[in-house]
Amino acid sequence: MTAGESHGKGLTIIIDGMPAGIPISQDFINRELEKRQVGAGSGGRQQVEKDEAELLSGVRFGKSIGSPISMIIWNKDHNNWGDKMSIEEQSDEIVESAKVTQPRPGHADLAGVQKHGFDDVRNVLERASARETAARVAAGGIFKQYLLTKNIEIASHTLQIGDIKVDSKYSFDYIKNTYENDPEIRCVDPGKSREMKQLIQRARIDKDTLGGVVETWAVGVPAGRGDYAQWDTKLDGQIAQAMMSIQSVKAVEIGPAIENAGKYGSEVHDEIHYRHPESSVIPDPDRGSMDSRFHGND
């Protein structure tokens, strides 16, 4: 669970259910937060903040203790918004001067004020802001450390910005070094990365924005994750919900799902072979989810 407004005092995170005995490093979490703040096209807010998570509970002597883990990320920019984001009552003059009355296209503003009957869009945009993703990155820093104890690795890279797309395929080992090789764009293809950066710079000059596509790999996930028995236990459904809850995400594809829609099933489904004492699926890096469960491929 996360809480906090974009220009409030800070963002708080609570993680419940973490097993005891998991090594947890605050420095690891903050390195993940540092990655979030580096990137072509980042807004001015990233020049103000230097995000650092402070562990408050659930960790002792560098290991989880089985109780809820809580963290806070202080918003440095709150110092510039004290009256406008005050928790206490303020004068009518301050309230009116802080009011936002024009909802922005492509945001939660309009739906939020209609839902709650607000006359101030700021009540919506402060929480709906992508600033909240800083809290998710901090939480991800905890979960990554848990996954490492299970020999599970995760890596992502940029496939497309605007109409510039990477067509070649790369290995996981290459992809997981993308941040070190290209922290601004995180594209595996240096030539495409330069084109993407130029496109972002042009969009900024034009006061416009761009869409894009990222690809995420998970390697080492054991077979049997997820379940077919209930709608809310299906792994692909859980992945899609988690990804779609990110403010800018409007589509989720597992493997080349959209491309596969134009193919026969015989061209798409993995082959199953017998390997004593377990059944085995012929690995295909373009696929990895069978029905609603994970079958052990990437």
C-alpha cells in the first residue's frame, strides 16, 4: 500500500506479508530510486528531488522480521507548497489562490472531480500524479531483494519511443546491463537510442509528449506460479492489473500476443515433451505463460 500526495510532506509505503529473514538493504532501495530519476525527457521535478527511502519498521539488523515493512520518501518540494498543501485549515484567500479549475486531457482530473464532487482539481491530481511511482519503485526495491534469494532476476528495456522501434532481439544478459550502458533511454540499440533521444528533444521543444513501449523479462521463475481456479489468482491477470495501474500504461502484452492474434494456434502454442520425472515445455523466449499459470520458461 502507498499513500501521499505529489506535493505533500512525503510518500509512505507499507508492505505486509514479507517473510522473516530476507536480507534488506536500504542502499539497494535507494539505488533503484536513483535509476528512476535519470532519463531523457524527465521533468523539472527531478531536479528538485533526490529521492531516498527511509526504512521505518519491519527490518532489524539488515533482515526482515516478519512484521509489516514501512518506508517514507520525503518530498523536498513540499517546502515550496506549505500553504497550498497544508493539512490544517487555511484562509479563504489561500484556498482560492491554490485552486485548480481546469482538468487536463489524458489525466484522472475530470473523472476524479466528477466522482467526488470537488471544485478543486488539485484534490485529484496530487494523488493521481506519477509522483506516486516513486513509492512503487521503493517497494520494488524490497521485492527485488526477496526475488534474488529465489534466484529470480528481472530486467527491462525500451523497445519503442514514438515511431522509432527496436526490431532485433537481444539476450537477457545483454538487456539487464541496459541501464549501465544507456541510463537516459535504456535502449539496447545505440543507434535507435540516439534517434529516440532526438525525438524526445523535438517533442519537448514542441511542448508535446510521446508514447512508447518497454519490455520486461523475468528469469528463473519456478513453474506453477499463479492458478487457474479463480479469476483473481491467474498470473497473467495479476501481471496485467499491476502494469495497467501505472499511470501511463494503456496496454499490456504477454509475449507477442498481438502478433499472435493473426496466426494459427499451431504456430503459437508451445510444444510439450516428456522429461522424467516432470513434463517439459520446449523453451521459446517469445512465450512463457500457458493458460493462467507460469510453466517455468522466461
